[in-house]
Amino acid sequence: MALPVSAPPKPLPVSLTKWKIYCGCFLAAWAVLMFGFGLWPDVIAHWRMALVMIFGSLVAGSTPMGGGTVAFPILVLVFGQPPASARNFGFIIQALGMTSALIFIAGRRVPLPWKLLLGSTAGSAVGILIGNYLIGPHLASSLVKLLFSCMWMSFGILTLLKNPEICGLKGKPPAAAMQAGFVAGLIGGTVAAMIGVGVEFAVYAVMVLIFRSDLKIAIPTAVCAAALASILGAALHIWIGDVGHEAFMNWMAAGPIVIFGAPTGTWLVSVLPRVRVLYFVAALCIFQFVWTLSQTAKTQAEWMFVAGAMVVAGLTLTLLYKQGKKSVAQ
């Protein structure tokens, strides 16, 4: 006698109510600040950042690159702001926009590895403190710029070399992925403490290189990890009191953009051809690397730093890739 076959569980219905409430609360608070405190002239003066973050927020939601990845080089290399101000803006704008994306992702019932995210958040908290208090104060601003550039150049190279393979992955992280998430958060948080981004890339690298995860899960997971880490980073700098007037006004100008742009980016992941999107992102990474070197790397020590950072990044990504292939073979 054949056993009855149980029907697969029905997917939970999509519910964006919480996301709509989040957006409504922000817009109400934003309007109070704009008109109740007379911030309109200052915010209008920072219109350029709103324009930048149209693209930045779409990148933040649709790729494993935070909105700060677009904002940091623009603020530092084009607008001439110090790296610390660009980092603070990255934290506070991602805490807003990528949290909007997180709530949107949760409302769409995207399956996420919550244990890995819990681990990455705990690791980020430790890493941000280490980077902010133990490493950042001893690192020259030029090296901070180069660190940012090298990190995303390594992502660009990884994408160019492995993009078709990465886009064809179908794996899922194991249930016991919390430890890997903690290490990714620790490393990414240490880097983010200096440049505002890093956790998303570290989590993405673990997801696709070690766990061979489907990009439809890996990218939303990286977005959510960045949102949680950015909340921690923003809270730290608000508590310290060093966010700064420029960063806050840029946040006011770009805020209404990113709360809708980042969720739109997460939706685009499901409809755009992933191979082409990641090739485009890789091209941006390479362009900013060449541009940053031409503007920043002036001394022999800086060139040695770049070479060392690229070697370390290359070896690390290679080891992760081989570990992932080995795990699949076993």
C-alpha cells in the first residue's frame, strides 16, 4: 500500500505592511525636521548627494555592495570630504536605506539564513569597535582610501573570473553557519569601521565561495547583514557625537531616495540578468580602483600597501573558493 504523499507547504503570503509603516514614519519625521526646524535651505544645498544616492541605493539593494560603496569615493575624491565624514554618512544612510530593504525582503518572505545573520551581527559589533578604537586612529586617511579601493577591486576581479559559475550556484548555507557569519562580520566590521562598508562583501564571499549559495539568497543576506552592521555603526557614532553637519545634511537630502531605492534594488535582483548586472558592477570596481590610485597613491609606502592588500585579498578569496569546492566534492 503506497504511503500518501504530503503536499508541499504553501509559501507565506507577501506582506509589505511593516515596510509601508517604516517608510511612512520616516517621511513624517523627515518632514518635521525639514519644516519644523527650518532645514530646507541646507538640505537643498546638498541636492548632489540625493542624485548620487539614486544610483547608490539601487546598487545597495541589488548587489553585495552597500550604498556607501558609491557614496564614499564620491564624497572623498569628488567632493573633497575627509574619509571619516564619508564613513559616517555611509553608516547612517545605510542604516536607513538598507534597513528599509531588510524589512522589504522579510515582507516578501525571502528565505534567509538567520543564524548566519545573527553571527555576522555579533561579529560586526566586535569588529566595528576594534576598527574604530584600535586600528582606525593609527591609519592615515590616504591608506583608508586605498583600503576601500583594494577591497572592491578584489570583488571586481572575483566577479570577472567566476561570474558565470557564481550566477549558477544553487546551494544553501548549513544550519550551523553562525560561526562563519561571526568571522565574516568580525572582518567586515573591522573594515567598515574605517570606510563604512565591508560586512556585505565579507558575508557575500562566505555565502558564494564557501556555501555555494544561490545569488537570490546570497545577495539579500548580504544586504541584511549590512543593514544590521550599519545600525550598529551609526549608533556608535551618534553616541560618540562625531557624525557631523555635512554627513547629516547629506543624509537628509538622500533619505527619501534611499528608503525606496534600496528595496527597489532588491526587487531588481529577481528580474534582471544577474551575469550582466555583476559584470557591470565589476567594471565599476575596476574603474574606481584605477581612479583612486591615480588620485591617491603617491608614495612608495602607499604602493606597497596596495600590493600587500591585493595579495592578501586574492589569497583569502582563493582559499575560500577552494574550501567551498572541497566541501561540495565531499
